[in-house]
Amino acid sequence: MNIGRNQRAFFRVFGYIPTAYTKLSPDSNQDDLQAHLLAETDIGTWQQLKVKRVDISGSGIFFETPERYRLGDLLEVHLFLEQVIADVVVVYGSVVRVEEHPHHTGIALQFIGMTEKVLSIITAYVLYRERELIAEKRVGWL
């Protein structure tokens, strides 16, 4: 697919998603990271999830965090996309953009190790949110 300079390969939407994330060791091998579903989510994972405003697409995610990150940092991100699946999705990403603010940092992650299954779940969520946003505009909620 040939994507121009200002064009995206995937639709991007904002949403409020229960999310947890951790920075991986710089020694982590990107080839070993593969997006997946948590087979059985324990109560500890659910307690770690905090609702965050995110911008998400099939290629990456953007969110704000109180932690500081640098370009190239690798993160593991847990997402609960309850509108399309009852499991927690685990994705991996490399920090490709950092927006420093006085009290927080905005970071954009480009997904790595994406599988077709997880990509289809994220795409289903994006389409769900797109329809929801169109409906809100149609009835004047925005």
C-alpha cells in the first residue's frame, strides 16, 4: 500500500478505554513481541486498568501519561475494548512521538508485532466508535 505523506493507512478515532501500560526493558527483542489476548485475566490485571482518553487506529495509539518517555521506548499496553470483545487485548508499541507538557507527556506508539486477530479487534472497535461519533453528530450531542 502506498501511503502519501499526509495520509493514514487506518482510520483513527478517540475513545475512552480502560488501559494499562508498562515500559519494557531496552534489551527486549522486538521480534519476540506479538499482540495477543490474555487467556485468563486475573483480578490484578483488571485493577491495573484505568480509563484513558486515547486516539487509536490499526497502526498505533496516542495517550497522555504522567511518566516521561523517549523516542524508541518499547511499551506493553493492555486494552479492554469492551464494545467488541470481553477479553483484554495486549499490544506492543514503539514510541514514535513525544509531546512534553508541564504536568504530563503525550506519547504516540506505533504498534509492533501486530497479529491479524488483534488487528481485526482494534479495527472493529474503531468502526464501532466511528459509527457512534457519526450518530452523536447526527442528533446534535457534539
